[in-house]
Amino acid sequence: HIRFDWAIKKLLRNKANHVVLAGFLSELLGKQIKIQSILESESNPQAEDDKLNRVDILAENDQGELILIEVQNNTEQDYFHRMLYGTAKLITDFLEKGEPYGKVKKVYSVNVVYFSLGQGDDYIYQGKLDFRGLHLEDSLVPSIRQKKLFNIQAVSEIFPEYYVIKVNNFNDVAKNTLDEWIYFLKRSQIKEEFTAQGLAEAKANLLVDSLSEEERANYLRFMENRRYEISMIESSRSEGRLDGLEEGIKRGIKQGMQQGKQEEKVNIARILKQKGTDLDAIAEATGLSRKEIEEL
């Protein structure tokens, strides 16, 4: 199946696929989520970026709550800070000038990371605010009037709520329906016995074979870039060269595609040709000549 980050960028914005996104969020947040609309966020306009190091999608549910889902592939040391900035910016952007503070929207920040963020062995972390007494260790809760006025039971319902999914920490054993989603995030595979909300639709709609010829070529190129990036990262780590890693990866990808990786281009072209893709489209996607493709 198609990787989740590619799906976010290219497919899940379509209304027909909102059920996939809603299913994932319902399992994660532990409540039924219905996507009302997809909104524009910092990086989700349709800019072409084959590497897709970071993609996000901003959704509004039928309760008027904002849900920012972000997928980060490569290491970013200040990622926690950017999580905070992202929620703060949403709060201010969606509060009209002159509106009372009581109109501040609830924000969920869902972060799917494919790198080692911080120190922690779990694969799903939740962060929510709780005011605790320094002396009595009691929780500060809304007054009866505030509960009625803002329709809340806890102060945490007002403040941003954070989720961090450390995909690589998952051991591939799905013990519940949320784990089934994590398995998909990690393996891009959906087992027959999986029953999590949204996965049946994902299994039917997020297929490589369902992509157009152009999209399929772009997706295969994206996957080759991802494999090459991972190889570069692992090589750099083994040699102890962490400084300038991101720039090195970018240069390496460019040089690798320019100097060689001929066998990768040929492999992609062969796959596309077997699927009956137009030869001119294959040539455009791989850089191979039409003659080279015909000889495969």
C-alpha cells in the first residue's frame, strides 16, 4: 500500500478519502471523529517535493476542533519546539480579531515521526495539561459556571493536546485496533484480520496500482529517494558524521541521481513498463531514453 505521508500529501485531502483519516483519528483520540473540512496549514499547499521529509494536513472536525497531523521522516533536534509553535500559531490564526478568548479552538497535534525523537521506549505518547497543586497535589478544575458556559469538564479540554507516535519503536505486534494503525504506518501493509476504523477503506483506496501513470511514477521515485536517504543516514551515523547531515543527504541524493543509480532507474522503468505505462511517461519519470526503455 501507499505510504501514509504520501497519502497525506496526495490522496487524503480528497473528500472521498476523509473516512480513512477519520478512522485513524478516532482510534488514536478514543472518540468518534468526523472530518468536516481540510484546511490550509503551513506546508500543505500542493508544492511538489518528492522527498516529502515533512508533510502535514490540517483538519477541522464536526465539533469545530482543529487537528494537525504531521509526518516527519528525518531527524530534527528542535521538533518539540516546532510542535509548540504549530499549535500556538493555529490558536492565533483561527481566533478572529475582537473575539473573546472563550472562542479559542481546541487543537490536537498528532505527530508521526520516523526518527528517534527524545528519549523514550514507548511508541505512543500523549501530552495534555494538568494544573496540579504544589502543596495539596489536587487538580485545578473549572468552576460549575465555567463548565456550563464552555461545555467542558476539565481545563485540559481547552488547551492543546499532543500525540507523538514513534513508529520505529513499534514491535509489529498489534494488540488492539490502534496498534493495527501503527502497523500500517510502519509497514504500509494491512492484514486481513485488521478491523480498525478506516483501514478497510485504506486497504481499498491506498493502492499503488490505483494511482495514475504519472502519480505511480512519482511515487516510485519518491520511494527510491526515501531508501537512498535512509542509506545515507545510516552510513553517516556509522561513520560518526552527524554534523551537516541534512545538507549531506541533499547533496548525496543529487549526486547519486546524477552520477549513477542507473540500476534504480532501470528497475523503476521495468516495473512501470510491466504495468503498461506509456513509454514517454516512463522516460519523463526516470530520465531514460525511449530506446533504453524499449530494450528492457
